[in-house]
Amino acid sequence: MSQWVNNNRGIVNIKIDIDTCTACELCYDRLPEVFVDRGDGIPLVMIKVPIERVYEKLLQTAEDCPSGSIILY
């Protein structure tokens, strides 16, 4: 699932690669303002705050994803 998000840095596309996601729960445990569990451990993008408030944390979470399944572009 992907979603376009507007912020002060331009447009960020957040995509979860469900084919490689290991459902480790890192993303929605660390950043519940952006990710939620869809019920099977795979995250959905559900942005609840202005993205600029969590932008740096989002970058770090994507970098820390063990399977590299959070793709930002």
C-alpha cells in the first residue's frame, strides 16, 4: 500500500513492500502516528499527524526496517 504525503520538503511517497515485510512490528511500534497493523502484522500507512512533525523519525524508521520494506521516495 502506498500513499502520497505533502510536507515542507515536497512530496514523500511511503510504500510498504508486503512481499518482503517480515511483520516485525518495528514501524507501527516506533511510529504509530504513521503506521498501523492491518491485522496480520503487516503495516498500513495511516497518517494521523502532519508528516513534517515526524519526518526525521520516519526516515530513521525506514532505515532501521530489517527487511527494507519501508520505501520512501
